[in-house]
Amino acid sequence: MKFGIVTFPGSNCDYDAYHAVVDQLGETAAYLWHKDRDLQGADVVILPGGFSYGDYLRCGAIARFSPIMDAVAAHAARGAPVLAICNGFQIACEAGLLPGALLRNASLKYVCEQRHLRVETTDSRFTAGYEKGQVVRIPIAHGEGRYHADDATLDRLEAEDRVVFRYVGADGGSDDRSNPNGSLRDVAGILNEGRNVLGMMPHPERAVEPLVGSGDGLALFESIVARVAA
């Protein structure tokens, strides 16, 4: 299986994604430059974290117009998987691949720390390897991670089982302290209508081995490989 990892000017998590896919899973990966116009035969596309184009205008607003994004949009339209992490989530929202927007953290501060998430659905190719309700520990690193959408959109995401992860405490419960950025309804990750595009602010690619603090993100990549191969 081949992963295509998009690199924009300012991306800084593309190498982490490569490490997760190649070094931990033994799969094949290629870096896709933002000016490329094809995906080099990639089965799965990863939009990694970072600060694409310096987050000028607003996060993801310029990257959305990169030449590679036409190919990514076509890939998603075919029902093929796209994993959009942190800045990638912001880009995916700007590109219309996912609903809603990512706003400045409620604290107006950049937050970089380990956080607990609750797996809200396993009905996706990204989370089939988890258990519903499982609490995982995944790092975050963002200044504009507050998920926002209107009530109708949020209700639809809930009704269609498209909220994938929520910020929670270590015990799986929610309170003001468990939400690091003020995301509405504690949303940390969502799916598109076709369930083939996952956008999430936390960084599973930075949690693929206990040596770095958590291995809880590895099951996400294993789930993709298992489901896409099937």
C-alpha cells in the first residue's frame, strides 16, 4: 500500500507521518510537493500538520489553492481515504472536504501537550482498530484548533455518527478542563459524508511508539492499512 504525504511550505509533521507509515508499519510512502499535480499512485493521502504558507490570511487558506489540492479533492471524491491532521484539518475545511472551521483557541494561546480523546465511532476505516468509548492519549500542538460549526451542522455530524474523537479527561468524562481549545461539543475529529476523509487536530503520527509518550495513535494507521487492503 502506498501513502502520499503532502508537503506544503511550512509543513513540519510530514516526516513524522512518514515515520509512522514506513518505519512503524513497513508500508510505502512518497512525499508529494504542493506544486505537484498528481498523487504518484498513492492509495491514501495524508495532509500533515505544520504552518502551511506561514498561516498567512488564516490557517489553511492559501494551501487550499495549491495545485496538489485538485488531485486530493478528486481522490476524496472517488471515495479514497484522506487523513487530514492539525494544519491538514484546517486545509481540508478550507477546501470544502470537511464542514466547519478551526478558530483561534479560546485561551488565545498556543497549546502543546498530551491530551486524552474518546473514540466515538469505530465505523470508519480510520478507527476500526479501536473500541468505541476507548480513551487514548494523543498529543496536540496548535494555536487555532477550536472547531466551530453552526448548530445544524453539529447536529448532523452527531446524527450521522461522524464525530470520531472528543476531548475528555483521563476517566473519559468531559468538563471545562478536558477541552484544550474550546471546540464546540468537545469535537477533536470528524468525518466527511462519505466517511473517507478524517480531519483531526491531535497528532496520531506523534503517538506511534511508547518511547515518545504514547503508542495510542498506531491503531489509527493500522486501521487504515487493514481496511484499505480489504
